[in-house]
Amino acid sequence: MLSAAGPLLSGAEAARAVLALSGPGLAVAAARDLRQAREFTGGGVLSWAVIGTNWPRQLAPVGALLVWERYRVVLALQLTAGVVAPFAALTPGSGAAVVAWLLLAAALLSLHRGGYGTDGADQMSALAVLCAAVTLSVGGTIGRLFLLFLACQLLLSYLIAGAAKLVSPVWRDGSCLAQILSTHSYRSPRLASLLRSRPRMGLLLSWGVMMLEVTFWCAVFLPSGPMWAFLAAGAALHLGIALAMGLHTFVFAFLSAYPALVFTATTFARW
């Protein structure tokens, strides 16, 4: 457990840190979608004429917000709120909660509109701002439970990802990373070539990722030094993925849950 001298976060402090980290990620996602406007209009794969056909009729009023002419306003709001979020998190008062609720509304609309086009970063970001908004608005036991939920979601995400890799032969033999970096979506020819020429490096990196993911839950029960080592390793993993594969929003989405993990660990330490 963390010692009494270890890092302590109150629920409000943890929620503000969650908001400060998740906001920029949602801003990046909104900026990305605004740059790809052609995909949302006309016959684009994300145009409302294509993906709106599956919407239930009872949700038509919400669907009206997702036509590109209105949805770009939602994205602009998400972009603005995401940029403001770190500053609001540092400001006393209810401003942080208001920003969190605005980000949550925009994130949920994006999730519903995107459907098949969303990924783990979108879902984790939405959960993060939900927990931040509730904790900053309600606090108390309910806020603590939401932070605990976010920490559990983070640990479960890592554990499932690591377990899925462990049962994969190409992850266990170290060849998977080179294959991933050779795909069109995550192309990094130099890194792929390096890993093919040095298979032991690929093997070491593969097993390092798998072991980190399946053991990350231990961070909750460790003293402060090892706990921060786990968090630093997790941050390094996401930064490496962002640099190698271009998955920048994952950095903000998953690291935004780390304050909830620290809060959960310090809560257990007090017991």
C-alpha cells in the first residue's frame, strides 16, 4: 500500500486532473474531424445520409444535431471546451464542472454519430469526462464511486488487451509489431524494417507490452514508488504508440484515467 507520505488526491482534485487530461484529447479528436469535413458531407462514408439510416425514429430530434451543418457546431464546441478544460480545471468554482458536462454532451453525440467509426480512445474519453462531471458536480460517495469505476475501467481495458495478446502466437513470438507497423493505417516502414532485422528486439517489446498490461492492476496495491513506475511505463507505452502509429488521442484518453487510479490507490492506503 501507499505510505502515509505517499501522493494523496482528493476526489475533486482527481476529477479536475481527469478533466485537464481528457479535454485536450477531445479537442484533438474534434480538430481531426473538422479537417476531414469531406468524409461527413455528400457521399462521404461518415455523412448523415449514410450512417443516419440506422437511427431509430424516436431519436430524430437528436439526429437533427448530427447533420453536418449542425454537427460541425458540436465539434467546434468540443474543440473549444477541450482547449479550455486544463485552464478550467485549475480555476476554483463550478467552471470545471460546466466544461466537463459540455465535453460529455459533445462526446456522447460523437459516439452515437460515429457508430462503427469510433475506437477505444473515444469511449475512454467519454467515460473520463462523465466521471469528472459527476464528481465535480455531486462529490461525496457518489463521486468517489465514479472515480473507482473509471480506475476499474482502465485496469480492465489493460488486462483484456494483454490477455488477448497472450493467446496470440504472433504476439508471443514477437513478429506482430512488425506486421502492425507494415499496415496501411499504422504504417511505419523504418520501425517495421528495424524489428524484422532484429527479431529479439521485437520479442522483448512484445512481451514487455503484454506483461505491463496484464500486471498493471498491481499498481493499486503497491507502495508509491512502484506505483509511479507502473504509471510512467504506461505513459511511455502510449507515447510510443502515438509516435509510431499516430494514435495520438489514446495518450490523452487513457492517461486521463490515471488520476482516478491514483485516487483509488490512495483511498485503499487510508484503509
